[in-house]
Amino acid sequence: MFFHVILTTRCNLECRYCSGEASRDFSPPSPEIDYSLPDRPSYTTADLKGFLEKDADAHVIFYGGEPLLAADLIGEIIDTVNARAFIIQTNGTLLRALDPRHLRRLHTIAVSVDGDEAQTDLNRGGGTFRRVLENLRWAIENGFSGELIARMTVMEPLDIYKQVRWLLSNDEFSFSSVHWQLNAGFWDDYSERDFERWVRGSYNPGVRRLVSYWVDHMKTAGRVLRIYPLIGIADSLLRGEESRLRCGAGWANYAIQTDGHIIPCPAMWGLRRYYLGHIKTSRPGELKKVDLGEPCASCDILGKCGGRCLYANVMKRWDPDASEVICETVRNLIGSIEEKIPTIRGLIERGVIAPEDFSYMKYNGCEIIP
């Protein structure tokens, strides 16, 4: 099982789709949300160790806020907890706060970078891109040898085809893996945005171009690029397997709040009705599994999609018509890959690529369905 361990509620950046969106969110405070969570864990590392070691397959994902604001706790947990793997999702600006011996214990670093310098700094603030790349080079020089995932947050006016390709091949710093998450349905912001026009005029066509490029690269290079939404969906289609919520939220992947309460995913912090237990009193294998509600539950492509996002499904921050535009992006993504499956099967049969080229650590924080 995977656990996002939220180490702090604070962040050292003010990105336009997080801090910026929050400042423009017009929804009133909800009485069902606990807004008073401590900014660092109020439980002890021994409490966390006792809980996680009841699961022989526990994977830890360090999360925030910006988890490296609590680098001391990361080191303490790595030294104390016997986990199958340690992963971090970070904005990358504070990587040097880690002791290199703890850095080398990380299986995966998922770093927030949205594309090239202009795109990243537009979203995250001037100078962020350079600082992140310098820190990533430092990490590699100091022995980090795990998977390094460029974790994009995608919204208008970003060009998905251009920016994913840039991250995979450029003169600055090429990532071996790329993942993106659409900033859609999380805030009360639809009426303030140009989302529908961007989706139909840029994003959906860009995804189709990206899928074609991905398959063409298999043909010419004999290699499957690790573009997470694509490998995850293709892997399921090749196997003929249906999927539950692909990020694992509420059934294979949970989050531990700073107060020790366990929730289905880190986006659902403070939602008291989704408190599923507490690390001092619960056992991982006995945590309740959370099912999706409508409209996902009766959708005709649920087995292929998995439901996209539990938080968005529960909170319904966008009305049904606006949410349907998000669903268009999912249908476009899955349909674009389905069209290429016969070609991919042919490449496998000829030995150009192999089925295991589509394998990945599931539930590692990559949502698969953006």
C-alpha cells in the first residue's frame, strides 16, 4: 500500500494555480472542513513507524505543502521506518536541505516543473526553473540514481505537445519520465477561465499529436518514452484489464494528515467525513475503501478511466456542463491511445519493443488520468 505522508501544510512558493487560485476561490469556508490542522506532524515518528510496519508492502510518499521544509523529518523517517520505497513530491527548490545519504535512499523524485524556463517561471515565479535544475544536477552528482519525474501542472495557455517534448529532449536537462495533471475541477474558477476553448483548440489536439509522436518514437528508436498518462493507459489496454481509480486514492493509496488522521488522498485534507482512521489506532489492511459516486460510477468508460479524481468527484466544484469538458479530455486521451494499440501490438510481436516497457510503479503519485 502507498501512503502520502503530509509533513507540512506550508510552501515556500506561491504558484499561480495553487496559491493564486486559492486567493480567487469564491467558495465560502465549509463547516465540514477542519482548517486548523497543525503545520507539522503532531504525532511522533515512532507512531508512524508503528502504523506503517503493520503493512509489509508500505511505500512512503513525502508530501506537503513543500515537504522539504521538513527535511529533518524526512531524514528521521528514512532512518527509522522500514518502508519498501521512499518517494518525494517536491517543487525542487530545497533539495539541498536533504542529507545526501537520505537523498540516495529515495526511489523516486517527482519534481514540479511545467516545461521550459518561460513556462515554469510563468507558473511558479521568476528564477524557479534555474534553481530547480541546479538542484537536480546537485542531486545526481550526490548519488541520486532513482527515477526522476517531471511533474507538470497543466492549464491554459500551455502547449502540451511542445512542453512534454521539451522536457524529454532539450539542451538544459532532459527528464527520463514526465507526468502531468490538469488543473481542472479543483477550484471554483471555471467562469474565470478560458478552459473550454483551450481544451478544444490546443490541449486535445496536442494530446493526439503527442500520442502519435510517442508511437512513432517506438518505431524509430525501439524505446517507449516514459510519459505517464500514456504508459499507464496503454499498459491496461494491452492487458485487457479494467482499472479502479488509477491513482489508488481510497483503496491502494492513502494520505496521513499532520494530525495523524488518514484520508483517501492528500487533496482531501480536513474533510472530516472522509477520515478513515488514525495512525495510532488503525491498521493499513483494515482501512475503508472509498468508492466513486455519480457521474463516474455509471460512466461507460469507467473501467478504462478509473474515475480521474476522487476529490473532484466528491466536491463537484465545477457544474456538470463544465465537468463534461474535463471528461472530453479523458475520452480524447484514451481514444487516442486505443487507436494506436494495434500498431503497438505489432511492434511487440516484431520484438521492436516489449510488454514490460509499459510497466511502472503503480500508485507512485502519478494520477495517470490527468
